[in-house]
Amino acid sequence: MTFSTATTTMSQSRAPLAGFTAQLVLLAILAITVGLSAWAWFAGVVFGAVLCGLLKVALQRAGMSTIGWANAVTLGRAVLAGGVTAMIVGSDASPLIIAAVAAVALAMDGVDGQVARRTGTTSSLGARFDMEVDAFLILVLSAAAAIEYGWWALAIGAFRYLFVAASWALPWMNAALPPKFSRKVVAAQQGVMLAVVVSGVLPTAFAVFALAVALAGLTWSFGRDIVWLYQSSRVRHLARSRWSAPRAHALAAR
């Protein structure tokens, strides 16, 4: 089966509105089936509004006239993440239902990338969109786990946001990281373990152990990347110093 590289979905202006509409429809379905509190509705609606507002701005900045099939899949994953958020905030949904919806969103993670490669529509916006959806879903799942097993588990979801916040104060952390398969494995591990823990199928001791393993893997992955970024920044600084010193001497000798 092949896809045309020209295959696109709705226009830039319609995609965010369609995403917000889909979020409202999902919330309505959840309200009928599992029940949603007023706070759950509020969380879901705010999530959908912020998501689609940011998507509209991102599309405009990227100069994209259409959203594309791959980004449409990612938008679908984001809508499911909004549903998970609403159920965790306040609903009568069983942990298994919450974990099942989260599992579908996590399983679709590989779909948008495949679609983008098959249609030749890979983009930096698509990669960032995909990453942000994953990060937020993991944050929400870690918050659900933290409520049950201790607030230390929230560090699993907060790690990435703390990394971003640190990069604002430390510019050397903004450098591009080399691709690492292990980084993808660790990221996938977080989602799977959190979904299993949130489902409630594990005894408390096993759930705590799974969360500890997930947090340890994440700490190792981020720690390795931070060390690499710091060492690379020192190498670049040394290279600039060696290049600028002879040039300064040459200018002074004129």
C-alpha cells in the first residue's frame, strides 16, 4: 500500500477547530459512559482549547497550509490524552478504562511516524508535536500514579519539563542531541509502565517497583544527555578560544 506524498488532510485554519470539536465530542461520550465531574469537564475543555490554540500558532509559524495525515494522527492522540486528563481529574471511570484509553494513545505513537515517512511529510513541527503529546500524557499518568503511590512518582512526568526549564537558564542545554535508540526505549518504557500501574492490576509492591524502575531509567537517560551536552559545550568553547586567540594576535600585530 502506498500513499501519495501530496496527500493532506484539512486546511491549517480548519484543523485546530476540528481538533477542539473532537475533544468536546470525546468528553461528551465519556460523560455519558463513565461520568465526568464539572472539574473534569473544565480540565478537558481547557486542554482542548490550549492544544488547538498552540497548534494553530505552530502551523502559522511553520508556514504550513495543511496539517497533513501524520499530524492528524498525532492530533487524535492528543485528543485521547485530553480524555485521559478529564477522567483522572474527576470521573467514575475504572482505572482499567483510563489505562485502556491511555494505551490506545501510546500505541498510536508509532503510527504517525510511519505515516509521515510513507507520505514524505516528516517535519520538525510534526516531531515536536508528537513529543509534546507524549510528554503531557506521561505527566498526567505520573500524576495519577503519584496520587496512589506517592508524589515522588510525579518526577517521571516532570523530568522533561524540568529539563526544558533548565535549558532556559543554561543555553548549552539547547544543543541538538545525537539520535539514540536507547532514548526511545526509555521513553516507551515510561508510558507502558505508567499505564500498567494506573490500571491497578499490579499489587502495591510491584507497582512501586515498576515506578522506581521507570524513574531510574529516566534519570539515567536524562543524566547521560546532560553530561553529553555539557561536554560538547566545553569542546565548542575550547575550539572557539583556540580559533579566536591567533586571530586576535594577528589583528594586534597590524
